[in-house]
Amino acid sequence: MAAYVLKRILQGVLTVWFIATATFLAMHNVPGDPLSGERATNAAIQANLEARYGLDKPLTEQYLIYLGNMMRGDFGISFTQQNREVNDIIREHFPVSATLGILAVTFAALGGILWGALTSLYRNRMPDYVIMFLVILGISVPSFVFAALGQLALVNLNSLLGVSVLPVAGWGTVSHMILPALVLGLGTMAYLTRLMRSSMLEVMTADYIRTAKAKGLTPTRIFTRHQLRNAVLPVVTVLGPAIAAITTGGFVVELVFAIPGLGRYFVQAVQQLDYTVIMGTTVFYGAFLVFMVILVDLIYGWIDPRVRLK
Amino acid sequence: MSISKIPVRTLRPADFELLPAQSAAPVIVRPSRSYWQDAWARLKTNKRALVSLYIIIALILFTFAGPLVWRVDPARQDVDQISVGPGVDRRAIVVEPWQAWDGSSLAPGYDSGEGLQLAADPTTQSVRLLWSEVPGATYYRLYRNLFSATDIDALGIPMADFSAGGRRWYEDLLDLQPREYFYSITAFDANNQRMDEFLTISADVTRVITMDEVRSKELGVDIDRLQLGDEVFLTFHPLGTDYLGRDMLARLMAGAQVSLFIGLLAPLLFVSFGVLYGATAGFVGGRVDQLMMRIADFVVALPFLLFMILFQVVFGIGPGESGIIPMLVALVLLSWPATARLVRGQIMQIREEAYVSAARLLGGSHMYLIFRHMIPNTLGVILVTLTFAVPSAIFTEAFLSFIGMGVAPPTASWGSMSNEALKTMLTHPHELFFPALMISITVLAFNLLGDGLRDALDARMRGME
Amino acid sequence: MKQPRTPDDRLLSAAGRQLSAYALMAIAFLIVLMFILNWLAGLTSSSSGMSRFGVDVENNSINAFLRNEPPQMDTMRSTDAISGVVLGHVMEGLLRYDENGELVAGIAERWEQNGTEITYWLRDNARWSNGDPVTAHDFEFAWKKVLEPATASQYSFILYPILNAEKANQGELPVDAVGVRALDDKTLQVTLEAPIAYFDRIVAFVTFLPAQKEFFEQTQGRYGADADKMLYNGPFMMTSWVHGASLRLERNPFYWDPSRAKLDAINFAHMTSDSNTLLNLFKDGQIALTDLTTQMLEEAMFQRWPLERFAEGTVFFTDLNHRPERLTSNFNLRKALQLAQDSDELVNRVIKLPGYLPGISMFPEWVQGVNGLLREEFPPAVHRRNVPLAREHLQKALDELGLERLPPLVLLSGDTPVARLQAEYYQELWRRELGIEIRIDEQTFRQRLDKMSAGDFDLVLSGWGPDYNDGLTFADLYASWNLNNRGRYINPELDAYVRIAQTSLDQVERVRAFGMIQQIVYDDVVHISNYERGYVYSTDPRLKGVVRRVFGAETDYSYAWIEAEAN
């Protein structure tokens, strides 16, 4: 077990190095100069700027410096926010993205399991049709449309009621989180509902359920201990990737709801060609993703004894 | 699942009589059906999947045959019909070309009087206004409103300021639509304070067009017999126009070509690559397999959207390029490992199956094994993967367009059209509705078809439902 | 079906009960989770003291927005308009712009120019937000810091009129040689390279703001990175800055003119440029002011919001590449492109926003002449669209170039919505009217700049905003030595007029030079004028006295006050 974990971690570190190198090479091949400003700079100013960011050194030296600094957990100084370190940016903005992501995944998982179970119970009846219609909407409408429409609906609700039910944008309190998290989790929720539904249907006809019924167990016990529990397992498997995808994919929601998450910073950094922020964010997210997957694998092996780690 | 009781019947003497001799043994024949025939039969019973299939065929027809039927240039701009919704009044009166106004001449039937007034018939070319001096005013501000002006604090859009003693006329040219406008004017005194009264007037604008425009727009009327004051119909746009007056239907078709190109080709490419890669790894096994799978793991570990964006930036889009190819390449580069893993798993599994071992023992060659057993048995899974990859590719394209990293203008895609339209969502919902609807329909159709295919092809599912 | 209690039904109802129990548990769990997350998030982003209302009468504070996170508050490195808005509230230079846009005394009480020597006498009661007096040394320190090569300030060039500033910035001379000296705590003496007429207008720019040396050194390179990493000498001071989310300004008790700030606090509670989001926030009463796009005007009129307009004072134009190897260096081709278009149609029919003005000159409306506005004293050439004449010019151009057909031209553009709109509009316009194929090259900000500097374009959608309140900030744009002359237009005649505008001390002569430059730019089609950018915006009716102007903070709340709903 320990050897397995160690091996996985080692692989993870190697992957992060790969990501770091790929990003570094990508960034230094991007057309455009991160130091150019709206006002053309003369040679002297340009030289001063390049010296400040170490861009005047040969590429291999830059790469070694970059790797060395990264090893010490230092991603350098941002190009646009010239007195802020990339570390500060990640430290301040990643928790926001993570909070939003965790909440969205929780919404998605709880909602998906509940709706999925409900539709399977009421198969081919009204609740099933209604929920499955909503699921189809959730799967087929792009998230930016949902985000914009959700905000519009909320502002009209607020003005209709004359009180602010929920704030329409911004960040800071619980009330700010609800709508963005819902919008962000909606697609995943729809996906999980479908998964849960088919998983429930499969379990319902399983032999052990028939056995349980034959044994004369109470319906409650059959449902919770046997049906639900087994049906949830496939849902748990996809949660790991879902968390990662949602946390790193919250750009749209962060942009629409003016949330100071890392995703929005990344998009801005790309538009501004802010090398250090782009590299820092990518490597950080890469590492996050890699170790998240390892963690989920370990947890899954622990939950489901049928999966043996080798 | 209620167990019905089998009614018990007692035996009668007739039951013990001999049966007459039969000419031949009953032949129980079921037509032999291949895997694919079986799958197709199963798919046919799945209504949703079938409807989805028809929708997809319709979409492809819309994309490729559509432009042959609806021969409108998607790039052609009609600045007289910008952001027009479907089914609006298209009538226009033919008038003389617009001439700049100096504020002195009055149209017949209009004469200067007190207060704010019109100096000519208000048309979509221009609205001409005159007003008389207010004592004590140092300057005036003219407003335009879409609703009747009743509140001095909300007179509408401030159009211009005029100092007293200067000109007392204004010609409004700004985006005039055939509807009623309300113009108001307020005066400000020497202390820069607004005076309490305002003058207001309504102008009912009629849509007009000049001879030259009729000619250049090819409206299909006989120019020679056309006279000033005649009524003509402007170009017909069944789904309305966008923010530059381009035909929505034609643009949706053009956008479909881009969206479906990316949405279909990218999955096809990366799934094929994944199949080759995964099959090789799975079939060869051993160290090679280990190495190949590690490489796939690296790629899987890349944060997908971040790298999509990075790729877009690194490739860059040159002048006149649409940006489709970089997006395609990036999608393929980042998406293949999932298929590769899946196929490898399948191949590894099938390799251990008894029938493969049997075939091998009977002397089947590698080629035979691959083509007779491996590929047909994985094809179902591959097909399902492919179907589900289409919606995600379409979404990725839409998403990238949303954050401004998508296709370059003037290329249209459904994603970029939706993105542009979000800004005008409030006033021109049709601009958002149609492309978003197309995305939704496509994504939905492929998802449902994927479901149907999975049910039809997946051996485990046979016999259920 | 009718039988009430089959085993399935029992299972169903039991399951239903179970599910509802789970649902309740899930909701409870969600609520707990949200509070935990809220607490965790609170560790990184405190929104203490921020009201949810756009106008908070009780606390005498307002909520406003910024279009983006200000990159930094370090006045020596700051280059952008958003930082400029905040700095305009919290900092004050020697001179500043008042609510009417007039240049007035700021920290300097009075000043005197004597040839190349200018002396500023500072106010005795000017103090920093920690109570220390603002001294002449603070200015000397900051200016020299800007010029230090290690600071790598992008705007250091704006100090170049000062003696030895350019050489010091290039590392050829020590910064001590720069012509700025504190004679005592309250007297600052500046020596210029040559006498110029407009130095007092330049000195109101952000880069000339002071900084206290002791404090600056304490921050260890993080000056202006956070609210507590800076000292303020303006009417407000920053008390909190949650990056990317919000920024809070409170009244500065040490400001020399206690009567100026009337609000107790200004919260920049949202940082976003998404116009839909801003509209929704305004509609929800969470911000006190919002800009409106064309599509939002109908809604705004329906809601009966008071609307105002404001011209930002920047000009936008299509720059042409005059490098000899480019087709656009041909005058007739340029003329054809110019004659086929019409900025009236662009603004009135395509952009459609009432705040925008059709572009008719390289100088925006506000530029001053001798006694009045420059454009009244020297009216710009009257442009009329003339397609037949444009086609004649095109034919001439083809003959001169020896071409049958014109190869496609590259139109470089930014990725903002208006730039995209404009690019698509022009592409179709020139194709339709002249049969010229235009290839749009849409690039993000820095890539576009890079291509502009490299001359990798035929046409580029560009713009220019003023740095200081003098026509020269526009007039020298096409001087052959100006690096911002991206199309490398070279014309000795124009250069000569620029020299006059730069060096002459006679305003009449300078304004005449501006007028001549304006004429050359139109006649020789140096660029094609597109529009002057403006905004239509709406303010909460209770908030009065918001200033929007060309110089200083673009949106200035420092003079604003709240009028509770009495009327």
C-alpha cells in the first residue's frame, strides 16, 4: 500500500514537471511581448523592464531559474500587477474558486442522487418525465446561457418582490455563493441524475435485492442498505474528475457573476499575456488535479473493497 | 413483477390420445442476425434515439443543403435592418436621398412657431427639430425617449447640448427605427441649474428608403416604374438579422458548418487516434504498454480548459484565418487519452476471453484475431464514445468563443453567435435564442443517440427493458 | 394499479419517505457547508463595513464599480485608467483637476515658472494619511524613483522634459543629476531641459504623484500592492482592498481641505466589465452608477432612470501602414479607403450609442485653441462619402502599383466588442463599395501591440487617449520620431509643425500648428477617423455631484454627496 502511494506520488511529481515544462515552452513561443504597453516604450525602458523580469537571459537559463524557483514554491512576480507575487494571487483567489467548486459539486452530487433516485422510483410517471425534461435542459444548454439567464431571472425576482432575495453578483457572503454554485453545478447535476437513474434501475433487478425482498426485510432497509448504497457507487467514481473539472472550469460563472476566482484571473492573464501568472496558475492547477485524482483513487479503494489497489 | 398463480387444470381422457403422425419435425428457425443487424433492430425500437438520428440527419441537411436553398450571403450587411426580429413590418416608403440640413428650411406643411416642433416628416433618415428661445437660458439639452416623457428627471437619452444664442435646431440621425419617439428639451440657467419646465413632442417615424438603396439592395421591384412615395418591401429575413444586419438564417447555416465541423471532425480524429494508440498498447502489452499509458496519463493530467486556452494563444490566429484549425488541433491533442484508455482496457479484456484463446489455439493469426474479434467487439464502445464526444466538442467550442478565444470574425459559429448575442439579450432575444437553440438541439440529439447506441450495442444491456 | 398495498407500493412509499428524509438532511448539510465555506472564505475576503446598497444614506456611503481590478496603486509604475480612477480619489499631486475639469492648485499652493526653472511652494497643512506632512522631498524622491532604471516604469518618458531625466532613465547619468530638488520641506524646484508651455498640465499626471521615502522603503517592493502598503494624501484613503473583489475608500481625516469630501466612504464593491452584470447590479440597487450599452437604453428608459452622457475625450481611428513596402503607402489607395467610408454611418447606424461622436478629426472635441475650442478655431475638413470618386482613386492606385487586382489587405483589430463590430463592418463595407478584400486579424491586447510595433498590418483599429490637457498629446502622434506612430508615417512638413507645437511659447502659433497638423492628417489620409468614445450612464437619483471627465479620475466621486429623498 505504502509503496503504491509512493509510486503514485512520484508519478504525480513527474507529471507536474511535465506540465511546467510544457507551459514554459508554450509561453515562450507565444507571439507578443508581455511588456508592451499602450504607449510604445523606448529601448531604455524596454531594457529596464526585461532586466526586471529576467527576460534578458538565455532561454535555458530562464528555464533553470524558473524550475529552481518553482521547487521553492515561488512563481515570480506578475507582469500586470507589478508588485504582486503570483503566490499571493493563487493564495487569495484559489480559495474562492475552490469554495465555489466544492459547493457546486455538493449541489450536483446531492441533487443528482436525489433526483436520480426519485426518477427511478417513479419511472415512466409524471415526476420522472418532469425531472428528465429538466435534466435534458441541463445537459444541452451551454453554461454561459444559464448564467446570464439565471442572473436576469434573479434581478427580476428581486425587483418584483421589492427586496433583494439574493445578490445578483459579487462575492463575500453565503448569499453570494448560491446562484453561481447552482449554475456551475447544473450540468454535472443533470449528468449525475442520469447516471443515478440508470444505476438505480440496474440495481433494482439485481439478485441481492430479490434476496433481500425474499428475506422479508423492511422496504426501508432494502431501499437504503441495498438499493441506494449500491446504486451510489458509480456516482462516487465520477465525482473525482467532476470536482477537478468544476474547480478548474469555473471561468464562465466567475466572469458573469464578477467572482474573484482564479479562473477569471487566468483568463485575464491570458489576454494580457502575463507569463508568470499563466505559468503559475497552470502548474498549480495541474498539481491540484494530479493529486486530486490520486486522492480520489485512494478514497475509492477504501470505500469499495472490491476495488483493489495494486 | 407480481407472480400470478398458475391455474391448476385436471387432466381429461382426451389428453391421453395419440397425436397424428407429423410429416416433418417442426423447424424452429430464427433468421440469423449479425451483431449490427441486432443492434439496428434494437435501436429502431428506441424512439428517442431514432428521433435523434432523424434530427442529426436534418441538421446535416440544414448545414450543407441549406445554403443551396437559402442563397443569402451570410456576410452581407444591411445597415437599415440591424437587429431586426423575425416577422417585423418591412414596408418602406421611397424618398429622396438624405441631404444635410442647415436648420433653416422647413418642409411643406410645417412652419415655425412657439416651443419644440418638427421641421419635416420624421423618417428613418432623420428627425428634424426646431425650438424657440427660453428667456434666461444659457444652454439647452435635447433628449430622446422611447416612452412618453413625463418626469423631468427621466427624459431619456441626452442627445446634445446647445448654448443659447447658438443654433436652435437639431437633426437626429441616430439609429432611427420605425416607431414613436418622444423628444424633450430642457433649459439651464446661468448658474448651471436646470429650469423646471421642459418641452416635449412626439415623432412617429416612418421607414423610408432611397431609389439608390432600392437598386443596390435588389429588392425585386421594377426600378423604372418606381416613384417617390411608393411603398416597397425590404429584404425578407425569416429569422431576423443580427447586430450588423446580417441574415440570421444564413449565418446560422454558416455557423453550423463551423460548429459541426469542429464538433464532428475533432471527435472523429481524436477517437481514431485514441483507438489506434489504445489498441496498440493493449495488444502489445508489457513495457511498451506501460510507457504508452504513462504518456497518456501525462496528457490526462493537463487541466483541459486551461490548456485549450493556452493552445489557442500559442498557435495564434493569423489575418483572415478563422481559427478553426488551431482549435481542432488543440482538441485532438488534449482529448485522445480517454478513448485510448478505454480501448486498451477493452482489448486487454477481450484478449483474455475464452473465444480468443480458442481462436488462437485453432491457429488464428494476429490479423485474424484483430479483425475478427478485437475490433468488432470494441466497435460498439468506440461508437458510443464518439457519439458522446460530439456534444462535448461543441460545448468546448462555444465556451472558448464565449471567453473570446474562439473563432475569429467574421467567421460565425453558434458559440460566437451566442456570445455576441448575450450582450443584446434584453432587446433582441432572437439573436441569442436561435444559436443557443441550435447548440441545444445538436447536443441533445447526439446525447440521446449515444444513449440509444449504448443500449443497442452494449451486450450487457441485451434483454433488459 | 388500484390495489393499495402491493409490495412495490410499499417499497415506493418507504423509499419516498427515505428520500425526503435524505433531502432534508442534504439541505441541512448544504446550509452547514455553506456556512463553513463562508467562514473559510471570510479568512481571505472580508467584506466588513460594506453595505449592500448602492446608496447608503444612513452611513453616508456609496457602492460603485470598477471595470477591472486595478493592477496596482504604485503611482510610479501605474499606467492604466482604472488605477487612475482610484488614485484620483486617494492621491493629490502638485496640481489637480477640479470638478469642472480646470487645472487648480493641489498640494502646491502656488508656483512660478521662470524660463526653464519652475518653483512650487507646498501647502503647510498638506499631510499624509499617517499624519506626516507632505514635503517637497516626497516629490523629489518619487520622481527620481520613477527614473531609476531598476524601477522599470513604463511611463518614465513623461518626465523627460525635466533636465537630465532621459539620460538618468537610460542609466547614463545618476538620478541625482535630474533637475528636481527640494530646496526645503515646502519648496520644490524643477529645472527643465528647455522651456515648454505646458509643463504645469503634465505635472497633474499620475506619474508625478509624491511618495514618502521611509514608508516606501518599509514596504520592501510591495508599495501600492495592498491597502496598508501605501500612504495617501488625497481626500480619501484606502482602508481595504480585497483583490479582484472590492476596494474601500474612507474619508482621509488628514486631507488639507476638510470641506472637499462629503461622503464618508466609497466602496468599489464590484470589479467587472460585464455590462449585463453591471446593469443587473444597478437595477438591483447595489451600485450607484452604471454605464449603459446601446442595447440597454430601452430598458433604462422603460425604468425611467435619469441618463447622462459623457465623452471620454479619446479618439479612435484606423491607422494605415505607411512603410514603403506596404500597399497602403500609396496615397490613392488610402484616399479610396477614406472616401468609401463615413464615420457618421459607423456611429449612427452600427455602434448606435449616443455617447459616441462620429470621428471628424485627430483631435477630440475638448482640445483647447487660443480662446475657445481648437475645432471651432480650426474647423476640421468636411468629409462626405463619395464612392464613385473612391473608385477613381482606387483605379489610379492600381495603375500606379501596376496591379490588375488589389491583393487582400490585413486589418489588425483588438478583441473588444466594438473593435470586432467595427472590423466586420469595414470588411464588408470596403468589399461592397470597392471590391477590396480585407482580412481581419483579431488579436488580444499585447499581441496586437506587438504586431503594431512590428508593422505587421495594412490597417489597424487604434485609438489614442490624452496624457495631459494640451493638444500636443495628440499632435505629436505622427511625428517621425514618435514610437507610437505605428504606421511609420514620415512627413517633414508635419514634423516641422510638431516642433513648433512642442517648443513655441506662443499659444497662437502652437494652435495654428495643431490646425495644420489636423489638415495634413486628413488630406494625406494619415489615418481614417472613426469615432470619439463616450458613455451613456445612469446614476442613482439620490447621488449628486458625480464628476466624469477627461483628465484626473475618469469617474470622480470625491465631490459627490447624497441627497436623501426629501423632494
